[in-house]
Amino acid sequence: MDPKRWRKPVTIELGKTGRMRAVSSTQEAAELLLMQWPQKGGIHHLLARIACLAVLEGEMPPRHARAAFIKACEEAEIFIQPE
């Protein structure tokens, strides 16, 4: 198993179409944060990007990127499907 994968995916709603997407790794989260984020990022967006980079470089465990990604979603008012 890829050590950068999350134990539990984060399922979010992207765009106004109601399309749900399960994000299951730090790599996927980093790509969303960098290339597909729906608005200009705030402080949690920045912190999530930093956390993803730290995980991808092996400096932090994946759970830190997952938690930071969730906070960035909440900040951007992106719907997160309850676990």
C-alpha cells in the first residue's frame, strides 16, 4: 500500500453539479489544492498545501495532510460527505 494514501477517503462535492469525488491520497489532495480549487485560497488552503508537500517529501504522516485538506474544504465551504 502506498504510504501516502489515506486510511479513509474524504468524499467532497465539486462544483455546482453535485458531482462527488472521493479523495484518497495526499497526491490527489495536492492536485486539487493546486489546480482545481474553486476559489482563491485562504490560510487553511495554504496550510493544506504545505502539509501535502511535507507528506510527499516524507516529513509528516499522511493523516496530517488529510486533516489539513478537510480544514481547507471547510474554509472554502466545500461539502464534505459525513463519514
